[in-house]
Amino acid sequence: MITTTYREAIQQALADEMAADPSVVLLGEDIGHAGGPFKVTEGLYERFGPSRILDTPIAETGIVGCAIGMAITGMRPVAEIMFSDFLMVCMDQIVNNAAKYRYMSGGQTSVPMVIRTSCGGGIRFGAQHSQLGETRLMQFPGLKIFAPSNPHDAYHMLRAAIRDDNPVMFFEHKAMYARKGELDKSAGPAQVGKARVCREGKDLTIVATLMMVGRALEAAEQLEKEGISAEVVDLRYLRPLDIDTVIASVSKTHNLLTVEENHALGGWGAEVITGTVELAMDELDSAPRRITLPDAPLPFSPVLEDAAIPSVDAIVAKARSMLGQA
Amino acid sequence: MEKMPILPSGDPIRQDKPEALSDKDLLAMYSEMVLIREAEEKVQSLYMKGLIHGTTHLCQGQEAVSVGAAWAIKPQDYVTMTYRGHGHALARGMDPAKFFAELMGRSAGINKGKGGSMHLCDFDLNLIGAFGIIGAGIPVAVGAAMSAKLRGEDRISVNFFGDGTTNIGAFHEALNMAAIWKAPVVFICENNIYGEFSRIDETTAVTRLSDRAAAYGMPGVTINGNNVIEVYEEVRKAAERARSGEGPPFIECVPSRQRGHSRTDPAKYRPQQEVEAWLAYDPIRLFKDWLIEKGIATDAQLKEIWESMKAVVDKTAEKAEQSPWPSLDELTTETYA
């Protein structure tokens, strides 16, 4: 067990997979000499050289298309899209090529590719560099979507993503790169598609991903002091989506709150709540609730941005009101 | 001065016999061109009978490009194409029975009926993708080329696309990437003068599309897409260049599209005179005249080949028509590996 940052855990996963498998190559903007805009790939170019790490032009469609071409011809490319907002630039390649290639070919090929991308708000990057964007991709069978909330998961989930024979969208929250946590490299491989109960409780289930997991855990600490016992589920994967773990938790707590850094309309909270209502409505004592971004682009001003992103206080307040303790 | 597109040519083939091709090879090339022509005519009639569904983009008049290029490359080379890809698939050697079965949505189809006319691929033949969206295949072709390059394999990637593609972003991104990395890829633009329903000069700032290669520091040539020997020779040279690591070349072929954009397009926007002229520039007729002139075959022999290819098409289409629909269990399989 070591203490490391989210950034270093990702870097370690890349290095360990590159060392283990010569077909793993990285491509992206400024990831070689420069070590990446968030320094995630720092040192890898020096270690693995230009035949394993390709610096690309600023051309997201080209990057993802190229990675797909590599993947269907026997390599395991890991493409970096600098900001998840830029996934919109290359949606055609992701949605129409990567996700559908295997199916449309009648199973002749597969696309063992990872697209890593930095996502999320909170660091004053404005409306075009702060979105998550993972919920948009939930509509596309063929893709897998990973969203780790801590260094340990980031390491093991990325290694699993690289070894996966399907295209994996790997979301890294940029506000968490410097966050420290424990990493046990010797733990077994990540169980793809399995959510994690990261705090047990009996009154309320809070489901979160990425940076919201930490906030949900903090909120749970506060609620504990007020006599409310919250269970926190880190969804970790949006495709496949582990509704079973959510339902198991709700069967215990009978109350469900989702917290996400997305807008409410079409966010994953809607899917989690629908799945729970469809399969386990009788377990619910109260109407499930969501905490999301307001229905506006993410603002630049620190005052406004902080108000937009779900806070610990907002989670605490919503939990109280759900349990009639407001 | 009014900007005019480059127009297809019906000039006779003037080349000598290429050294690397035997008479047998040349007759095989002729057979393939006829196979493609007859297959497309069959697709059209099956579509009219309701046996082929949706839409389909025929390539009558573009056979010289598919066949000339296919003979200029090696079996290990990767090929990517567009939704107008029937000719490339058959020229690469796709089993016509699996081809027809795919177009009819049957389980015996090359893609098990899950791809259809626009997405034919055959990984056993290194035919690694046909793309329904303009330009989407070009970066994929570059990626396949980089895969070969990074692993030090003797393989190139050959990418076919149409004139309309030269206006979309993916084209420019991918050509630039291929050029900076000297990716072993050959870009082959089939300029059939119409991007869907609009003449290329109305939608494009340059009419000689090979001029665009200059922006990426790559050599570009424009050739007669109705001359199968010229296509063969140019692609052979280009493939050698790509294989040697000198970087990607760009070939613009100008064939004569004989039909509309897709099966549902009667192409009323095309002047009747042009349609008639282009039909006369038939690449198969030009090749036939050359084969006879060079003493490689007689008119009777070539007619015999035509009859035998027609028989192959009839037989394989019939076989496909008799083959079963996919089982409903297939609906969600092969979504994930």
C-alpha cells in the first residue's frame, strides 16, 4: 500500500501496461515531450520513446480515428483527449465508428482502445473546459464508460480499460489530479462494471461518481453527527451500469439521493432512479432525489462556479429534507 | 472565366502491357471488372424486387479504379473504403455469395447481415472497413498504416474516398497526420464529379482535387479513372513510395459515374448529354478494346468471360436469396467483445 496522487496512479497504470504489453501505444496532444497538459504522461516519453508515444496535431477526429485504425489492426492504443469538452469534436469517430465497429462487422473485429480525458469543473476553466460529458455517451451500446474517484480505482480501472477488448471512455476529474490517496497495486484487477459501497449506512443511499464521491463522503460524516446514517455508493462505471449494487443499498436504507456534476435532464441520476423505481419501488420510503448542476452552462466566476457545482452543504441539506429533518 | 470541373475521359488506353502482369492476370482483371458491373446491375434489380432494402450506392463506371488498385497492392495491405464500396469489396476478392447475402440482410452475409451495403468488410482479406459517413474512414486508414509502421511490418494501407470527402475536416486532419508521420498509406480519391447531388465545382474551391495534396507536402496526381492500366500503374508507384517510408501519396482518379448518388436518386440534375457521353466512356469497353488490340484476347473470348461472370452473379445472388434470415438471438450479440 502506498500513498499517491490520482495523477501518479494514472501514470503508473500507463507505465505498467506499456511495460507489460508492447502493443500498448499512447497518442494525444502534447503528451510526449511536454508530458501532457496535466503532466499525467510526464516521464513516459523518456522511458518508452517515440515509437510508443505519439504527439499529435490538435485534431481530435484524427486522433480518435487513428486510434481506432490501430485498434482494429492489433494494437491497444490509449488516446488522450485533453478536455472532455473536446469529445464533442470527435463524437463521430467515437459514436459511429468505435462503438459500432464490432457489431456492424458481424463480430469480425473489436476495438480495444481507451480514450482518456480530463473532465469536470471547479478549477475556473469556464464553460468549454469544465464539462463531464460522460452521460452523453451512455446512449451508445458498444462503449464502456469508466469514471474513477480515487487513486486506487484510477490505477486498477485504467489497467482494466487497457486490457479490455472494447472501446473504453476513461474520465479523469481534473480537479482531483493532485489529490492523494492510497494505492494497493497488489490488489486484484478491477471488476469492470461493479459499483463500490465506500461507506456503509442505514438511513439513506447517496450515489455519486468522480469528485462528487468525496463530497458525498464528507456530507455523510456531517450527517452522522446529526444522527443520519448515509451509505455512499461510488458508481464508478456508467456503462455497464451497476443498478444491482444501488438496489441492494436502497433495500437497506429505503431512501435514494444521486449527486452528479451534470445537468438533471438526461443525467445518469435519472437512469439510476428509473432503474431503482422499475425494479425496487417497494423498497423506497421517499421519492428519490437528485442534486445536479443548474440548467445553465458552467460559469467562470468563482462565486458562480462554486454555487453551481453540488457542494457538501447542498448534499447535507437535501439529505436532511428527504428524511424530514430539515 | 467559369470554373469547370475536370471531366472524365473516354480516351483509349494507350499504355503498353505492364511488365508485372501476365495475359492471364489481365484477363482476370477484365473478369473482375465485369463481375462488378454485373453484380451492380443485379443489386439494382434485386432492389427493385424488394430483396435489397434501405439504400445502396452503386459504382457502375468506376470499376477500373477498384480493379486497377486491387492488382497494384499486396494481400497483406489494408484496404478501407466508403459506402460506395461494392466494387472494392469484390475486387479485393470478397465471396460474391457473402456479398449478396449481406446486401439482403441474411445471416450468411459477410457481416452476418448486421452491416449492409454501406459497411462491407472482410478482415480475412484485410478489407478492414467501409464507412457510411463522409471522411470517417480516412483517419482509421492512417491508424492502420501507423500500426504497420510502428511494428515494422511490410504493409501499407490503401484508402478510397470520394470527391465530396475532400471538403470535410476528417480528411484534412488525417492527411496532415499521415504526412507528419510518413505513414505508409495511399490516398485514392475517386472523383466522380458529383458529391451526392451537387457538382464538385459548385461546392469546392479547387476543381483539381489532387492540388490539395500540396497543402500536406505530398505528391498528388490526377489520372483517368476509366483507364484500368493507368490506375494500376499509378497505384503501384504510389504503393512503392508508401512502402519505402517516403510518405503518403495522393491519387485522384476521375471515372464516369453512370448512375445517381444512391438507388433512390434518378440523377435528374445531370444533363442528358453528359449521361450519354459518360456511359460511352465505359472503362470496361476501353479495356476490352485494348485487350483485343494487344492480341491478349478475342472479342469472342471476352464475351465468353462476360457470360461466365453473369452466371457467377446469377448463381451467387440466387444462393443468397435462398439463405436464411438472421436468428432473432443475433439482435444483441457482438455488441461487445
